[in-house]
Amino acid sequence: MQTLTKDRFRFGKGIRLIDDSGVEYLDGVSGTFNLSLGYNHPHVVQKVQEQVENLTHMSSTFTEPYVYEVLAHLVEYAPNWIDAGWMRDITGSTANECATKIAQKYTGATDIISLFLSHHGQTQFATGISGNAFRRRKFPNSAVPNSLHVPAPYCYRCPFNSSQPNCGFQCIEAISDQIEYASSGSIACMIIEPILGNGGNIIPPDGYFQRLRKLCDEHNMILIADEVQTGIGRTGYMFASELFDIKPDIITLAKGLGGIGVPVAAVLMQSRLNVLEKHEHSFTSGSNLISVTAAKSTMEVVSEPGFLDEVKLKGEILGDMLAELTTKYPTIGEARGVGLMWGLEIVDRDGAPDVAKANAIIDRAFSDQHLILRGSRYGFGNVVKVRPSLTVTEDEIAQIVNRLDAVLQSVG
């Protein structure tokens, strides 16, 4: 795990953190992937400061005009006829709870399907529908009784020992089997990350989401795209659902929606699914004016003409540079990603996951190179993540990869 310095960080500028001694650290992962525009984007900072000076909080009854303005901007870019929204959350965990509540109330069904290795939040409910048992250990209330988990489309380590393009999408067949044999027979929804972030930057293969959409339609299941990590430009598209042609019924957002780390979340949906009453899902700080302002100003930046095209270009540059590292270091089994969301699969000589080395790379990057990286599965996984802010420059991308190169040389 990442070691701590005795000095404290005092300033953030762009993608850099500066400690008490004036030492700069290069943040290669956008904080906890929530600094989509870096630490101090001037437009967002200015708008938030102005709002703090004027008015910070009102009852959500009075903030509705401001919320609708943000939602209108979001749904303008949303796929699959998504035209409504809900902004009474400030975190992805409860936004995902909101989405599953909507699905259950609308369908009258109960069961929720999610993937092995998925991550949908830190509340007990969100932990329960996430795909890692170690996070539920010692917390019995996080074992959601109507939650079904199915194998992830992890092609690099296919759980069925198959390979594309002749695998027959057994990972989709496994979902069908769970519905048929392991469910209560009452399936409300499936929730899925377009790219499994915490699970290891896992990208489903071409054709997976189209088959998943068909399966959901056949069983009258609501398809929820958890875009807490992928949304608001991370992949070079406003929503990864567009990139992968997922056609979700609901999209959840948080993290990058706040631009500079301001907590905010949103749930977007087709208007037919706008079934919740205010008392069924609402939080004190939900739709507060600071969060709403951060979301509004972030959207103003990300939707500027050419902004997402630049993210795509910078993502290609980053991907090419990381791919070069795979040719130099056998410890990298695969570099996979899209846009500015990449992961390095760290393996031992036999190709097995090397968790210890992944953590050593992250620790040494911090201590020796002043480079901040993060691992998968809270340090229990073997993937090193590289996800700089969308505002990263090409020169900073080169600095990140060069420092990572130096670490890989030292780790061996």
C-alpha cells in the first residue's frame, strides 16, 4: 500500500500536488478518479467560489431550477432516449442505490444482477451488490439477499478458459443460467460498469453489451450503466455507454461530475422510469448549490467544442506509450484501456497475477519518482492504474510514463 510522507500536501495545481517542503508530486490517477479537470481548474474554481459567497445551501425544494439546468445539459448527451434525471445524491454509492430502487419499483421485481470484480460503492447495500466478497467480510448487513453475481467478461483471464472470437460469449450464457437456476425468478435489473474500474480496468469484448441488451429485453430487466468512473469524458466520450453502444435504461454518475473533487452525483433515466417520490430517495446535502454549481461548470468545460476530441487524442498517446512498456517489461501482461482510463496487468513469470509486485510498483513510484498511481481491488488486485485528469498535457503524459518506466526498471 502507498506509504505516507511526514510532510502534508498543501497545494494542488493542474495534476500536481505540492507538499510542505515544496516537492511536487505528479498525480497520475486524478485523485480517486474524481478530479476530471485537475486540482484547480480556473473556470470551476471561480464558479464555486462565487456560489460560496452568494449562497451555499437551500432545501432541495428551492434548488430544483438549478438542478434541472444541469440535468438538461447531461441528458443532451445521453444515449438511448434517456431524457430525465435525479440529483439528490452526492456520491456514487447512493446514486447506484437510487438506480436499483427505480428498477425495483418500476418492474415490481426484486433481484439485482452484477458482475464478479465489480465495484458499485461503499455503503452496505452498494458493497452487497459489488463483486468482491472480502469487502463484505464482518459486515453481515452487506450481504444483500436478492443480489446475484455472475462472471465478469475478463478476457485476459477468461473464467471459462476460452478466447475471442470463438468463445461463444459464455459469460453471457452464465447470466442466463443464473436467471434460470439461481434467481428468485423475479429479476429487476442488471447493473454494470462499462469498464470495470476497481476490478482491474477490465473492458468487455466487442459484442458483449449488444448481447447483454438483448438478454435484458428478453427478461424485462432494466439495464443500469454505472458510469461513476467512466462518465463525463473519461473515455473520450461524454458517456462510455455511447462508446460501447450499451443502450442502458439508466446511467449513474458521480466522481468526475464534480470536476475538481466537489462531491456530486446524478441518476439519468428514460422518463418512463421516473417513478420515485422525493421521500423515497433524498439526502440532506443532495442537490446542494455547491455541488450543482461544480457539476454545471464542469459540464460547460467538458462540452466545449473539441475538448473530448483532445481527450481521445491524448488517450491514444498514453495508450501507445504504455504499449511500448509491455514490450520492454515481461512483468506487464497487458496494457488495456481507452481514453484516459488505462491499467497495466502485472504478472509473474508464469503469467499469474503478481499482487505484491503491483503494490511495489505503486509504492516505489510514490517514494522514488513522486508519481501517484493506484492499484486494483484496494491493493488486493494486480493491476496498476494510470488515469490522469482530462486536462493533462502531452508533456505531462510523457512525464508520467517516463517515471513509470524508471520504476519498472528498478522493480524488475
